[in-house]
Amino acid sequence: MTRFGAPVPDWSAPPHPSDLSGGRYALLERLSADRHAADLHRAFSGDDTLWDYLPYGPFASTAAYHHWVRGVEGAADPLFFAIRARDTGHCGGVASFLRIAPEAGSIEIGHICLAPAIQRSPVATEALFLMMQWAFDAGYRRCEWKCDALNLPSRRAAQRLGFSYEGTFRQAAVVKGRNRDTAWFSVIDTEWAALREAFTLWLAPRNFGADGRQAERLSDLTSLVRGGTDPLL
């Protein structure tokens, strides 16, 4: 057993994220109450379970959601983005960078809320891929995903996207008056090239038939790369 970790030659801290570019299916726009709140509230309405594992919501009115977005839109960490579908022009989700630690080369993707219309779709998948791609292209060494350990859809999403399960922090927080154990997942820079190829193959138009059905499943493609299989899935 060695006494020290492997050297990291020529290491320098990457930049703090700011604006992100869009892709074939999705646009990522810095979250704005005036530009996005009404559209997002319409997309989220009718399914209060979207907020079950988030520390805020549900929001009873557009005004209430507008007020919440106004309170977070200027923050640097978490740094929120609205996800807009290119084909419809409408927003259907929110995601953020958080726990941004350039000095450690670590960044997390979280505060994810996806309307049913874009869940597991090319729009949502590409948006999260673009966030991961930005992080590794900028020089981050580690991208994290964390969720309530009881949130099985989020755990499945993490593994589908190529994140490896690392363990569960017991009694990590109290959220909405309830205990939260937190499941940890990550992708590291040495895995990114293979994962990027998996995303590129899955997002290619030829992977989808005329009915929109996928020929290759992303989870099958990323399973070749990820380790640390989640014991609950």
C-alpha cells in the first residue's frame, strides 16, 4: 500500500461555470424568473410528486414559483439553469451546478426537476450531458450526483447517465421535517471519454425511430463504463 496518492501533474483549478451552450435537442439558459417561471410552472403543474425529494415546493401558483425563482436566480452556487426544448420552444426542467469547488476539481449536478413531458427524453438527457461535458472540458476531475437514498428514480437516473455509486451517508440531513440518508454517485475524468462516446451514440438521430423509440438504451451503453453498482437497483 502506497503512502501517498498519485501525482496530478500540471494541475490548476478550473473556472467557475457561467453560461452553457445548447445542443441538438436542448438549450440551457441561466434561470430567470421573468423569462422562465411561468413556462416552468405550467410544465410542472399537476404532478406534486416532482417536489417530494427537493427541499422546496410544490408551488401552488405561478406567483409563488416566480417568487422562489427570483430568490435563487442570481446565486453563484447553486447556479441554476432552465432546460428549454428546441422543438417546442418551451421550458420543461431545471438543473444546477452546486457544491462548486474548483480548488478540488469537484462539481455537483443537482436540484434537478424535470416535467413528465421531458423525463428520460433526448431533451433532458442532452441537457445533463451538456452540463457534464462542460465540467470535464473545463478541467474538473470529478462530477457528483447526490440524492435522497429513498429516491429510486434519481438513483436509476444517476446510473443511466453513467454515474457510479459510492455509498450512502446516513442521517445526512433533515429535509421537510424528515430524515434524509444521502446516496452518493460520481463520474471522474478518466471515465469521461468513454461516457461521452456513449452519450454521442445515444443522442444521434439514427438511434431513434420514426415513432421516437430508442434503438440502443443509454443504460446499456453506460454500463460498460460505470462501476460501483447501486445495490438497490
